[in-house]
Amino acid sequence: MREKNLLYTLFVLLTLASCSTGSMRKRHLTERLFLERSHISITHPGGRPGQQGPMVLAEQVNYSTNQAGIEGTQEAEAALDTNKVYMLSQVTVTSRARFAPIREGQVNIDFIVHVPEAYLSDDFQLTLTPELMHGDSLVKLEDVVLRGTNFIELQKQDYERFEEYLNSIIDPSAYDSAFVDHRGVNRELGRRRQTELDQYYNKWTLMQEYRDWRNTQQAEYDAYNIKQAEVLRKKLIAHDMKYQALFARRLAMHADTLELGRKYRTERKRIVDTSSSRRQITLDGVPAKYREFYLKGITPEDLEPLLPQERDSLQIASSFLLHQKIAANEVRGSRQEEMFRYMVPAPYRPDAHYNAVIAPGKNYMYRYTRSYPVTAGLKNIRLTLGGNITATDRSYYKISRVDTLSYIISSMDELADGSLLGNPQFTTDQRTEYMHALKLLRNREYQRALSILNDYNDYNTAVALTCLGYDGKAYNTLAALPQNSNTHYLAAILCSRLKEMQAAVDHLMEACRLDPDKVNRAQRDPEISKMIRDYNLQEYLNGL
């Protein structure tokens, strides 16, 4: 019994601890979405989520041509093919659309996105991604992005934080100023200044010694030179007196004085040459420590300290770079893309098909319209919707693919007349070739079909021309053929495209008169049904 009580007590304690831990855990803002029973959905225009029954696929085709002399441009809508009934499941809407592509045809993908209010919050961003599926292809269309006001503010903060990160990255050209040990540089500059000043004062002192030495030496030389000059002067005076006496005696004797003159000059020159030379300061007499001043003629005014200049500061700074910080800066620069993904987990979406601010408290509905190219052989398109919700607390909720809309695409080639294969004038080869052309029409390979049908110039040739948008040429081809309900009906479409509305009405009336079944077809043919509405023809057609 004691063991049971002990186990029970332990169980209660563990339960309380578990509950306490759970209550302390911060709950995600998206947690409630995992239990939400309503769902994001898509429908065709006019439908409701989960609605059964046929839906209309609106379609827009741009008619154009590059061939000179071939008419015109026109837009057409598509309508439900009411000849058939399509049973729909709860999540699948299937519609059959009339499609008349010209050259590079574009079908208009048109659907409604329904978002219950439970998925809308000021703290949420919804990213809804439509996806087209045909064959093995999966094509993601442009996103619809809905953002709450709090989430927008968070995005702004994320971008500001990333901008601060970018601003913290120093350009390599600024390393010499940003990543330098300035205290070390200042110490080195101070040391160099002191060294230069010391050298300046040492040189200045040496210069003063040199000047004193030179002055003293020059004074000694000057005294010696004066003394020797006086000795030489006296010798020359004595020599002149001797010469003057001899010269006077020879003149008295009327003797030749030329030889005496030559002898005088020779002796005078010898006296001058043999006299002591003039003393002066020369390089050999200058002490080695003063020779730089002597050779360069340096004066006290020439002396000045060679203090560090700006270029010296830059050179010194390069020796005091903070290499560890530079390495860290280069790492930050190399991680910009990674840091953007980290700091801005939900970036702005300028590429989105639609971007709006969430208005909490009510359901949201958006009509999505986008053209999509229809290639040869494309018969079916399915569309679904996926996406995700991110919250301001960085929690995440994945939106599973929702309703699938299925489109069965048909086109103007349905107006082709297969009974023309029974032409009794056809050879076996022609019938095979003609059958291939009709197959190309069904696959929307209109240009290839026309290259064959051009040789026959019949009703199906006009159909191929119509599919390619060569409306004027198609109408001229029909005019040359025997007239029946098919030719009148196709002519009504062509005249409508060519803005010849009265002729279009006349051809339609005649087509329905010849074949009352054309009335039903006219109701679902976009170009004809519009004309019936515009000209109030419904009552008349109902009477046929």
C-alpha cells in the first residue's frame, strides 16, 4: 500500500511538473492554425468554396499577326461548353473553355482565392502560391502576399538591422583609417619626431663647432698669409732697387739693357715662385666630421628637423593594421547573402502578383487573373494553391494544397468539319494527308495544319486561318465556297473580329436558320454570345 501511495504521489508530481513546463513554454502565434477547421480555398468566379456544379473559366486571347496584309487584332472571352455536363467533387471544379489562340495563344487563368478571417492577423504574412499542373510539368505562378501591420513593421526592422550590418562592413580602400592601431601609430610618430629632433640638435651643435673651427682656422691662415706677403714684398723691393741701380749704370754707359730686363723678370718670377704659398682651408684640411658641411656648403639656415609628414603617417599606419579585425570584416562581407536570409527571413516581395495589407476581423477574397501560354497538344490544366504563413514571432505554418480546379481546354479547331474527309475526289494519299492536317488542328499546331490545308482551300483551310488570326484571308476563303450553316457561322465570328457587326449578325441569323442547333452553340461561343447580348438577338433566335 505504501508503495502504491508513493507511486501515485510521484505520478502527480510529474504531472504537475509537466503542466507547469507546458504553461511556461511560449506558445507560437501560428499554433491555433493547426487546429483551425476552416480552410483557405479557391473557386472559379461566381463559385463558392466546395460548391458542386459546372464553373465558367474566363479566357482572354490576344490576336496578332506579323504578316503584312493580314488583318487585325481582337480579344475574345471563353464560355462553358454546355454540350456536356461535368460532375464535380467537393474540392475539384472542372470547366470546359472555348479557346482560340493565335500564334502564341494565351489562356486567361481566372479564379477566386478565399481566405477565412481565422488566417488573417496583424502578426501574420500569408504567401499564397498558385500552381499549374499539366502533364509532368508543375508551374508556380506569382504569389499573392498578404501582410499584417505588425508584420510590416517587423520587416522594416529586419531591413534596418541588415542595413546596419552592411554599414558595419568596411571597404578595403578604408582599411588604413578604420583598422589601424592608432595608439601604436601615435607612439611610432612620437618616436620618429623625437629622433628627428635629436638628430637636428646634434647636427646644429656640430654646425656651430664647424663654424668655430673654420673661423679659428681661417684667422690663423690669414695671419700667416699676411706675414709671408710682407716678406715677399720686401724681397721684391730689394730686387727692384738692385735692378734700378744696374739699369741706371747701363744707361750711363749707353749699354744694351734688354738682357738686363730679361734677367730681372726671370729673377722676379723665381722670387715669387719660391716664396711660401698662400694658406687656405681645403677638403684635406677639414676634419672628417665637418666635411659634409664643407662639401655641401651647408649653413645654419639650411638646418631643419625632418619631422614625419602625412605620407609617413600612411606608411606607418600600414605597419599597424589590425589584421584580425580585417579578417573578421572580410568574413562579414563574404556572408552578406547568408546574413540577409538570416536577418530578413521574410523579405519584401516586389515580384508578387498581388501585395496587400491584412484587414483582420473579416474574410478576405481576391480574384486572381493571369495569362498563360497554351502550347500545342495542351488539353488539360489543373490549378491548386499552396503557400505558408509566417508570424512576427518567426513561427511558421505551411498551407497544404487546397482545392484543385481542372480546366479542359478546347479551341476554334472544334469548328473543323471532319466530313470533308469523305471528298470523293481525294486520292488515298490526299485523304491521309488531310487526316493528318485535322489531327494537327486538334493539337493546336495551326501553322503546320495550314501548310497542308492551303493546297485544298476549303472550309477547314478557313478554320486554320481563323485559328492563326488571319481573319481577312479566312473570310475571303469562305466567300469563295458554297454557303452552308458552318460557313455562315464561321463568317459571323470573323466579321465580329473585323468589326463588321451588321454582316456578323446577318451571317449568324442565316447559320441558325439553316441549322437550329447553331443556336445552342452560339450561347457558349464567346464572340457570338457577346454579339447576341449587344444586339438583343436572343428572342429572335429562340423563335427559330
